[in-house]
Amino acid sequence: MNLNFIQHYSKKERVTFMEMETVKLSAIVMRWYPDMMPFLKQDELNSIIVLRDGLSILEAADAMDIIHYSIYEHQNSAYLQ
């Protein structure tokens, strides 16, 4: 490959890679839905969530999906015990 091809390719195909970020569910709740804090159990709030593109680009609707799924997972594991 010559340098001109690499420069042309990099100008045309810009790909941004963000690091995955690990946060507690409480950080997500506090950022978008702080009114929900009293309704969640401490073990739910301490759940570890891995965000593929980080907390900074997470949107409110996605945050709500994560909260719902986390609650479901904790309720599901309670029934299995």
C-alpha cells in the first residue's frame, strides 16, 4: 500500500472507537432518573453495567431499558433461589 491510498482511505472511512465503560446501575439512575432511586434495592443499584460506548453517549431511553432489564434480572434470580 502506498501512502496516498492510506490517506485517502482514512479520510473516507472515519471510525471512532470508544472504550467500554463499567459503571454501577446507580450512576445511570442518578444521571437520567434520580426520582427512581428510592424504588430500587441496594443490590440492584450496585449492579455492574458494561457500556460498549461509554456513559457519555447513553441516551435516556437506553438508560431506561438498562434499568428495566436490571430489575428483571434481580427478580428472576430471586425466584431461582
